[in-house]
Amino acid sequence: MRKVIVLLLLLLAGATAARAQAPVPDYQATDSLIQALAGQYRWAALDSVGRAALRLGLDYPGLRRRLGQAALARDRPAVAIRHYGRALRENPIDTTARYGLALAYLSLNQPGRAALVACGLPDSLRRPLHLNGFQLLSRVEVEASGQSVRNEHRGPAGFLRLGLGTRLSPRFGLSQNFSYFGQNIELPDRQRRGRGDEYPVRQHQYHALLAGQLGPRWQALLGYHYLRSDFGRLEAPASHLGYAALAYARPYYVVQVGHYFGTLTDTARTQTDLRLTVYPLGNLRLYGFGQASLVRSNGRSFPHGLLGAGGRLHRRVWLDVYGGLGQVPVLAELDGLYVYNLLDPLRARTGAGLLILLPERLSLRLSYGLEQRRDAIDSRLYNLQSLSTALAWTW
């Protein structure tokens, strides 16, 4: 078979030199070789022959479908998306190309795009991909974290969260989160200097996010975050944050613009985010992410930037690290999922996270964070450390 491959490549190269006499290589010989290589799982050879045929002008849906299959087998989902997408545009009823395209999107952790493509598949193929049209409960996540500080005005803190996901349709998904945050703090006494009274802050929060897949490349997000925290007041007004975002996805990158608006502790606040995620290898072996945020509060602007990178350590283990800089009074993160409404502004942060895929569609995430905050009482900087674990079940 190796001699046959070499012979065909020589014929293709000869056709390039004599394009006027033979502008396109023989379809039947090329297709037969492509089928044989696929049957023997010789994906690298198939990719070489297929790309040579494309350069010479031989392009048809079956070739693109096989090239997509080879790219997926070699862990190159971004390349597979290009080939499967081309095959599907040429032949919209190609079930094999549609199934492969959904697999490629899932390999890049883009379930919204995968669900949109899979809506044209029969139930027997959608079910193994866990992309059913409607599912009342598609995800459950439980998170717990603890925070420790070296500050005489602030005590240790704890955070609990329960997350629920619902797949409304192939285009729409809804996630809801119920969380609780508690910390004993010393409130500043404006009548006298020195130590104030210790007070237990208890924050109850609710977060909802509706994600709509507008098309293969565009996704819209609408969110709402409710938060109640008294900070020692007799009457504690509720805080509300609305959120809207638009994301544009390509195989090698995803860019998203989002805007928060509402009130926190009687103060009108807005936050605008620009987020970018890149996959330089066209897969999840290596990725980078960054976010630029601008918070408006009390007529002032507070910029904050974050950069991070991650990669696969093992077939089921990923590690990512990040760092952020810029003083902000309150920062909303991950589409409004986390809003720590603390008295002390955030100045800088760094952290790392470990994601482990477990059997039975379970995943475990372990995270460590180190934040530098400015004490609202005496303006001194102090460090806050956090450890968190989250267990998610997706089906």
C-alpha cells in the first residue's frame, strides 16, 4: 500500500507540472485510495493524499468528509470543522458529515454549536452525543470554597453554590445558580477611629443565564444576578445586575463582548468586558484566554485586566493558570456567575485550576486563588487565599 501512496503522490505532483494537459487528478483512483486508507485507519497518509488532491483542484463532499474524519482521529477538531462544514454545505443531507461536525464542536467544548448542528440528526445519533432537543435537567454542579485572610479586620469566609442546567431546545439553554457567602468582618466606625464592631455578613445570591445559539458562529447571552447583603444595615436593599453579551466563535478563537448594569449596595454600577479565548493548536491541548474589564462606579472608571493559559496534562486532566491586575470595587465574572460584593476593593489576583474528567460524565475541578485587596478601614493591602472544589454531573 505504501508503494501505491507514493505512486499516487508522484502522479499528483506530475499533474501539477503539466496542469494544462491534466488539470485534475483522476477521481476514481483518488477516491479508491482514500477509502482504502480510511479502512486501514492510516489517517496521516489519508491527510497527505487528500490535501494534495485539494491543491490540484479535486474537491468533492466525500473527500472533505474523509479529511474531517482523519482530522478528528488526529485530535485536530478545528481542521475537522473546516472539512466537515464544507462537506455539509455541498450536501446538507449528509448525516455522516453532520455527526462528525457535531463531534468536532464538542471536542472544542462548544456544546451550543454542536447542539445546533445535531438538530438535523436522528434521535439514535443525537442521544449518544447527549444533545437531546429538550432536557429539564441536563447538568447539576455543587461547589464549596473557603477563604482565609491575614487581616485583623476580616475573618475567614465560606462560599456554597448549587448550579442547575436545562436544555430548552437545540438553540437555547438555561442555567440557574443558588449561592451563599458568609464572612465575619469589622465594619468601619465613622464616629470614632480605631476598631469597629464585628458583624457577620451573609450574602444570598441567585443567578440565571439564558444562552441562545443564533447561528453556527454567533451566540447571545442574557443574564440576571440577584444579591442581598446588609453590611450591618437595619434595612438591606436588594442588589440587581443585568447582563447581555454577544460571542463570535471560529475554530481557533472565540471573542465575546459583555455588559453588566444595575445596582450593588445602593450604588449604580456598570461593567464592560472584552474576552478572548484562543486555541493555537486547533484543539484543547493548549489554549490561552484574556479579559479586559472596565467598571464604572460613583462616576469613576476602574480598569482590570486578566491573562491566562491552560493545557492538557493527561487524557482527562487539564491545568490552567491566570493573573489579573487593576483595582476595582466589585468585579462580576464568568457571565455574572460570581459576584463577590465585598467592602474591600480587589487590586490584583492570581490562581490555578485543575479539571479532572471522571467516569459517568462526572467532572471535578480544584482551584486555588490568591487575591490582594485594599482594606476599607485603614487602606492597607492584605492577601486573601481561597481553595474551592466543584463537582459537576452532565447528562
